[in-house]
Amino acid sequence: MNSYKGLKKDYWLFWFASSLGMGASNILQYVLSLYVLDLTGSATLFASMLSIIIIPRLLLTPVAGVLADRTKKSRLMAFVLLGEAVVLGVYYLIGQMTTIGVALIYILVVVLEIGEIFYGGCESAILPELVPKDRLKDAISISKVDDGIVMVTSPLIAALIYDNLSISLAFAVIGALNFLSFILQVLIHSKYEAGQSKTNEKSSVWNDFKEGIDCIKKDSFLRGFIKVMPLANAFFGATFAVSVAYLLRHTYGVEAWVYSLYCSVTAATSMIVPLFVVPLVKKHKANKLFFYATLTIATGILMIGVCAVCGIYQVIPITASIVLITLFDCMTIAAAIPMQMTSSIMLQTRVEKNTLGRVSATLRMVSIASGAAGEMLFGVLNDATWVWLPIFLGAVGVFAASLLFKSVMGKIE
């Protein structure tokens, strides 16, 4: 219970607002994924819907990072949530008049990603303004539980919506969640010192953004992290977002509620593990945690590939294959959480508030860009080769990332 001390009303408003906003985003992502995959049956088109976000991400991240440091973060986040609610309302009206095709889905994904860019730049930098510095680790660990709750409930809610409502009504429901999140976000008032520019001189967006890049270059952890993160992220994320999803939905032909149940069971790990790993994060150095975590993830993905081969070629029943894949997926998530918590803690405690938005936005840009590239590659491979092959490729990629973590980040304090 000590973790809850010092976390006042504004933190909890943010906790609930971000939960609703993230929940709405995740539900929409699941609904659109099911819709596009069922509509086209193509892993490449499915992956392209996920990876198209790289375009606005590369173009707008510098602006989003600078705005996060220049403006009131809670207000900008509220504006984004309101804008997303309006966009989804418009799509609800469009859906009442015509069929929502793949092209309209692509446009929606890009428009909403623009909002996510500005929202994410603020979200990753706002905690130091809501809680005292000595409570940051507790606030981050509790926010991971929040992430887990959302990840568990989102797939089940998405399946319920997808099976029982039209796509246009789904837009209306998700837009309502965004609007409720907007109301909560408006009520937040930062109590701690916000990030401010060190001088009163006005500089260009690019110059301000480069200041954040310089901050990364000067920090040993961030400098090593940004070198090796893209490789791990590209192969880890694409394996589950594209290959495992395609295996279950297309190759195995499981129903939407079964796939969503799988997602919820694996996501439950995200809710439970943060409650127990804080002592681990405090005790061990970042380089050791990152190395052993990526090594465990690579092993888990390798075993998922073995289970996929056994299920496809009927060595074991498909049901047994799905159960084993679920268990190994949980193992990879459990290994990834300490790594995520360590990076969040080191980012928000080592970076000055006045550059935190830009540094966070830069790291987020690299993460999503590498993930999108991996998803596109895996989508093409799933259409062109055996469905299990990209999964083994994912294991190889993450294993290579673990070796890079050990060599590049070996001297981090």
C-alpha cells in the first residue's frame, strides 16, 4: 500500500483518463484488425494497415516533442482526445451512408495516429508534473498495472463489439469512450514544476528538437538504448502483431472471440507482473535486465514457432498448439515488462523536465518506425512463405538484439 502514498487526485484522474483513452485506442485497433483481415484475407494488407503509421510518425514527431515541452501537457492531451472523438463520430455518420472500405480504414488510421503522436509525446512526459520525484517509480509501476487491465479487457470488449455491432456503431461506442476520457483529462491540474524552456528566446521547432537528440547523445543509457531498441522492437512486435495473429485467425481459422480471449489471457500477464517486479528492477542493473529479458523473449518466440509447426502439420491438435502458444506468449510478456519499467524509470529520472517531451517523442518515433517496418516485412513473408517461418525469424532477430544489448550497453551504470 505504500506505493499509493503521495499519489494525489490529479494522478488518479490521469490514471483513469489514460485508461479510457488507451482502452478506446486498443479496442479500435482490435476491431479494425479483425475487420481488415476478414475483409481481405491478406497478411500484407493487414500489416500495411498497422505499418502505415510510420509516415505521420516520421513527419510530426519533432513537432509533437517540442509542443510537449512548450505547452501545458494535460490541455494538449485533452484536445487530442476530443478531436479523436469527433473523427470517430464523423466515421459513424459515414458508415450509416456507405460501406467502410479498406481505403477509408487507412485514412482513419493515419488521422488517429496523428492524434496519438501528440498525445503520446505528452503522456510519456507528464508524470513528473503530477507526482513528486520520489514517487515516480511507484507511479510508473502502478501505471503498468493500468496498462495490464486495459490490455486484458480491450480484446474481449472488441470481440463483443465486432460480433454484435456494425463497424459504424463500433466507431460511435469507441468515440464515446474518447469523449469521456476527454472530460477526465480536462479536470487535471499539474501541481509540480512543468518543463520550461531554459531561456526566453524563441527558437525553431527543429532546433528545439535537436536539443532533445543532443540529450540522448549525452546520456549513456539512452545512447545505447536507441541503438539496439529498433532491432528488438521490429522482430518482437511484428511476430505477435502480424504472424501470430495471422496464424490464429487465418491459418487456424479461430473465431473472433477465441482470438480475443487469447489476447486477454496473455495481456493478464501485463497486469500481474508489475506488482512483483519492482524489487527486481531496483536490484539489478539495466544492462543485465535487458540482456536476460531479450534472451528469454527470443526463447519464448522460438518455442511458439515450434508449436506453430506442430499444429499446422498435425503433430499435436490445434487446440493444444493454441494453449502452448498462449503460455509461451505469457512468458515473453513477463520478460518484457521489467525491461519496459527500467527504461521508463531511467528516462523520467535522468532526463530534465524541459527536454523530456522531446526525448520521449524521439524514442517513441524510433520504436514505432522500427515496429512498422517489421510488421510490413512479416506481412509480406506470411503471404509469400510458410506461416511459421517469420516466427522463427522473429526469434533470431530478438536473439541478435540480446547480443547487441550485452555489447553496446555493457558499461552502463
